[in-house]
Amino acid sequence: MDQTLVEHGKIVKIKDYMVEVEFLGAEKPQTNTLLTLKHSPRAKLVGLQWLNPQTLVCMALSEHNNLY
């Protein structure tokens, strides 16, 4: 998995383990990238598919209860 640092994502929707993350900046992660959260670094997400140019659908791999 890619370990690129991208700092400007915002969670816009959560349904069980599926999470939609919006990226408004020019720098965006690729699919299969492992993502973490600033406020909960133990929470891990993996990018699965881009819904549109700004929204990445991710699956929570750990700490999904801490995403709310």
C-alpha cells in the first residue's frame, strides 16, 4: 500500500465500515492508500474507489467506532 501523506481529507459520510472522505485540495491519495486520522491515529482506513473527483470511498480497518 502507498504511504503518501495527504492532510486535507474530511469525513462526509459513515455507514458501518464504509466511510466517504472528501478531498478538496489538489493532492489526493490513490486507491489502496492507508489513511489515518489526526484526532485518532489508531483509526485506519483504506481507499477503495473514487465516487467523483473529490470523494473517496474507504473501508475502516480499525477503530471504526472512533470515526463519529
